[in-house]
Amino acid sequence: MTTSSPTDSPARTGAARWVRPELQGIPPYTLDLTPCRFKLDQNECAWELPRPVRLRVAEGLVDAAWGRYPDFHGDALREALARRWNWPAEGILVGNGSNELLGVVLDALAGPGRSVLGADPTFGLYRRMIQRTGATPNFLPPRPDLRIPRQELRREILESPERPVLLCSPNNPTGDALAVEEVEALLEPLQGPLLLDAAYQEFGEADYRPLLDRFPNLVLFGTFSKAWGLGGIRLGYLLAQPDLVAALLAVKLPYNVGHAAVLAGLGALEAQSAVQRRIAATVALRLRWSQMLQRHGLEVFPSRANFLLVRVAGGTPASTRLFEELEARSIRVRNVAHYPGLAGCLRISIGSSLALRAVDRALGAIDSGRPRPERREVS
């Protein structure tokens, strides 16, 4: 019988020791999923798709052949997305959320001995997805204003033009977004692929799709989880050159989207007018949320997404207290103070008018002695 020393980790002494060493230290992705009244921590749509749309999808699912596998690649949805984006269906992939497809692309384009260029702060899963392939994430440090470092990225690309680049625009969790011409300025000298996660692009002004016509190294990711309100269905897509997609089909597992996801995606695309109304409502509410949060002494960063990043005076201890005080009132926001450059920050999804009033009342009831920030101009 052997005994382990107190310094031995389970990964070194148990079955987990067979996990690749570079992956053993990666913590699992965690989130509080206990019920709360106002859930403002996952950038979800504040409204469901109209009930008649959901009923039609449900009826289609009842009539589907549950005992039969779906087609390999969700071809009906690929065709519908081709019409939506005016892009060949052969250049579209659909998956179990856009994160699955990002993983497929990184598996194909990254790997041991390679590095992927990015910039902090950004979506927390990117690093571990890159590390999973054996590649190294090379993320630029946060700027003081937390904006995407346009010029710094371009300099890095000029120095190493064949390296893959991974960016999120509008960026999660800051809300900053690249203009189309700024993405173009990065693509022009780039000889490797630019993986552009545009999960929130419907809430901004930029349409990156036309860049695909001119830049074969652009891979554009989208999702049905945000503007389309299908977070619970898990459905994403990517647009890329058809020859790249053909190669990715050999990397992606077949049957990765089932009947329910395909039917829900088709139903959402048929309800574009209703979705556009919800997008417009979210953008209008974003301004009201920003103004309300500023009235309560929070520094609010400009956003082109369906969430706002705020910084609490007093740093991380103060933001943690505020997070806990809101949680005690059944209002859940995202504590992002552990992200690079985001000490003292919380991320708040744009909720309904009812949620706005609830947060306004809660902030008004919280200790008025909380330090107020100095006024700063954020461009």
C-alpha cells in the first residue's frame, strides 16, 4: 500500500495523471446556476422568441424522426444561413454553439509549437481552447482604457504575419468593437487566419460579412445564443472560404447538431422581423442602463454589445461587496475582477425594463457610503 504526500495533487496520484501535463492546471469553467430573479450574468437575450415561433418549432420536432440520426452537418440550416448572409452554403458550418466551431478551427489551425495572437481582456475560454490544442496563447496586455489594441495588434502582425489571430468584436467582456476598416487594416498584412468571434455583432453597427469577399484568411463566427435568443438550444455557425470549410468537415465530428437545433435555427431565421425589434429594444435599453448605472457612481465603459462593463471605485474589494449585495437581492451579475486589467469590474447584461428598475432600486438601497469614482472621459 502506498500513501501520497500532502503535496501530491490528484492529477499526479490518481487516474487524472494521464491527462497531458500542460492541461492539468487548467481550471474548469464554472458559473453559478442557482435560481435568481434577475439573471444578468450571461449576456442572454432579455426576451424569448415569440410563442408562435416556438410552437411551430415544437410541432416540427414532434413530427421529426427521433429514432433517426440527423444529417451529418445540418445542411438545411447551412442553406438558410447562406440566404441570410449571401454566402455559399459550402462556406458555412453549424455547430453546438460557436465555441464548438472555434475549437474545431483551432484544432485544425493551431497545435504544438504554434502560438495564437490575441489581446486581453477577452472571453475567458479562449486561452484554454488554445492550450487544449497544444498551442500557446500570446495575448497582448490590457490597455489602460480597456479598448482592443488596434495599433499594437497590427505591429505584432507585421512582425509575425503567418501567426493565427483570435479576436472578439464586440469584445466580451468590455463591449468595445472594431470598425470594419479596422478589421481590414489587420487583415491586409496578415498571411495567417483571423478568427473573428462576432457573437455580439447584431448589437453594433459593424457588418464584417463583406470582408469575406476580399480576404480569404477571415473566419467569421456567429451564434444564435445572443440576439436570436436561443442560448438554451446551443447553436452557432461560422462563415469561411469553402475550401477551408471542406477541410474542417474532416476535423468536425458528424451529427454535431440534432433535429431540435436545426429546427430552432430555421424558426429563428424565419422570425427575423421579431428578432430585429428585440435588437432595437436592447440597443435603446443599453443607453438607459448606462445612464442609470452612472447615476449610481459606477464607471461605465462604452459598449456595442448587449452588456455593459462597469468599474466600482475602491477596486476589487468594493466590486466584490457590490456583487454580493446584488446577489443577496436575487440580482446576478458577472464578477470579472479576476480578468486581466479588470480589477474592480462587473459585467451586467442588458435586461428588460423591469430588470432595470429592480437594479436601480437595489443600487439605491445599497450603502450610499460607497466611494465614488473621479469622472473620466472614455472615448
